[in-house]
Amino acid sequence: MIKRTILDTIKSALKSSPSVLVAGARQIGKSTIVSTLDREYIVMDDITQLEAAVSDPQGYIQRIKKPITIDEIQKAPQLLSSIKLNIDKNRTNGHFLLTGSANVLSLKKSNESLAGRIIELTMYPFSAKEKNNDIDTNVLDLLFAGNFEKINIKEENILHVPKFIIEGGYPLSFMMDSVKNRFLWFNSYISTYIERDIRTVGELRDIDNFIRFFNVIAPRSANILNKSHIANDTKLNNATVDNYISLLEKVYQLYLLKPYYENIGKTFIKSPKIYLTDSGISAHVLGIRNESDLEYSKNKEDLYETFVFSELLKHITYSQQIMDIFYYRTADKKEIDFIIKKQNRILAIEVKSSYSVKQSDFKHINDFKNRSAYEVICIVFYSGEKVVGFGENCYAIPLGIFL
């Protein structure tokens, strides 16, 4: 079994909270990782367990042996109130480990947030580091440390970036033995697993409309969200577009990245950027099956950016440091792909698929750096082989660092 970075965080959370929720998209390995822990295990996909839980939530929670793992808790959100009552009567850290493929605490069917009684952890598809069995290296911790001259990236990792982009992080995708089987798996995942979770978390009257919406919004990954354009292309009203976006966020398929604001004399774009949380799904919807397809795709830059975003999100989530991620764009079109803020320091990041970097690639980052009140480290990720300095605190860094 491939080791997961989040495992130690789960164990630590169980020692300090009576309940822990591990939430994330379906088929990313949540059940696999929690099943390695020494505790009772129940899954709400079991019809008998689900019927017992729904018919008598309080009695069910009282009867089950603890400590307990309840998998797919979004199937029985009624249990949350009973878990709260049980914790209030006997507050014992680690008693309840919950997993869900939807944001169960935000479901309409749930009237209980477990505030003050739960630690929420988000789990994502495999990072490239996890796929390469390197769970101890956090790229963002490395970049904030600033020892760029000591960064050593293997040549094979640099060469394998396109492959990792196309495969994505879902284990049943990157473990497939052929392009055809991966294609069939992604088709099934979108039409079966995503649809099933969407029906669990919200109102979905027309699955054909939803699938059409998904196929329209997926190619827009790494672009500023324009709901009116999406509504026009899908022939859906704005309320339905808002609903579908919200549903995809709740099942961890979509992320709305907020813009960065700082009082530096600019007018800023206020709309979020939209990202799929897995580059493999994005590549699949775009019809990219191999590295040649990727190289000649008109969406190549967006797909590279989607890959980097998904990796940054995982490293932010799994780091022991507190960081926030944004994008930056002014009304006069000065744009930076990612702004990562950690206290009074910032990583300003551009993503290029090219094999070379020019001084002009740092133009918008340098403009931001000169205006910002914080210490700014300027980075351009690219497909080259070497870490190259471009002036004070400015570096071109191979995308292979993520592998």
C-alpha cells in the first residue's frame, strides 16, 4: 500500500479530539487509510447498517463498540446529532472517526455541525510525491525555507511530469495498465461516482443537464469564473449554474480560488478562478490521452496550471505550517497564477509549460513584489532541468520538484 501523508495527521487529531472527520472525493483512498487503524469499522454502504442507523440514530450510536470508524457518514447525517449527545455525556478523545465523500457538515439533511467536538481534515487524490513514495518532502515548506541552491531534482522526475499530469491522483487511474482502461475508468467515475455523490448532497433533477454542465465547466479549469458565459453555453439559468457549482464543491471536484487583495494602488478582479481538483479528470474531459495529445493541446497551459494548483493545494493542506492560497489579477491585466501567503511572506508563482524562462516572465511578479508590503519570493515553474536565479529572490524552478 502506498503511504499517505495525511495518516500521521489523522492519528494526531484522534488524540486531541473526540471526533475526526476525514472528507474528500470518492475513490481517493479514504477507506483504505482508515482501515489500517486499530478500531471497529462500519461502512454506511452496508444497507443493514444504514437502515439500523437511520431508524434509531441514538440507540445505534449507544450500541456500537468504540472507538469506531464510520465510513461514508454522508449516507446517514442523522447520526451527527446522536454523536454529539454521546460525546457530551462521555467526552473521550478518538471515539469517533468519520469519513465522507461529501462535505457532510454542510448538508441540508444535517442539523448538527459538531462545533467544538470535531476536527475536520480534507484528503485529496494522491500527490505526485505520494505516488513516488516520498511523503516526507513538502514542496512549499522547501520553497519558503529559501535554500534554492540546495534543491536537487532527479532528471527522471522532470521527464515524467506530463505523464503525472495525464494520470492524475486517483489510484485506480494511475494504476491502470493501458490508456484504454484509464479512459473507461474516468468515464465511469464521472457518470457513476460523481453523479451518485451529487444526488446525495443536493437537488439534482436532470442528470443529463448536469453531465452537460460538467463537460462545459471542466475545460474552463484555471480560468476566471464567468457564470453568464457558462449559463449561455449550457442553456441553463444562473440559479442552476450556481447550484451545480456548489454541489461540485461539496463533493471536492471543484475549487473556487479567491483573488488576492492588498492595498497597493490597483483595481482588482473580484471573481474567483475555477479549478478541477485533479488534472487527470481535466485531461480526460479535454480528450488528452497521451503526452503527444498534451503537447499539442490548445489547453496545455491551463492543464499544467491545474496540475500545479492541485499539488499546491495538497502541500498546503498537509503542511504543519498555516498558509493561504490566492490568485492575483488587476483590471489592467497584470496577473499572477498563485499567491501563497504565510504570515508576512509570500510566494508569487507563475506556471509555464515551456522548457525555457525569460526575464519578461517575471514582469508581473516583479511589479507585485515592488508594491507589496510583504517579503515576496518570485517563482516561475517550467519544464526545464535546472534551478536558475533571475535576480534577488527570483527563481525559475523545474516542475519536476513536485515529483
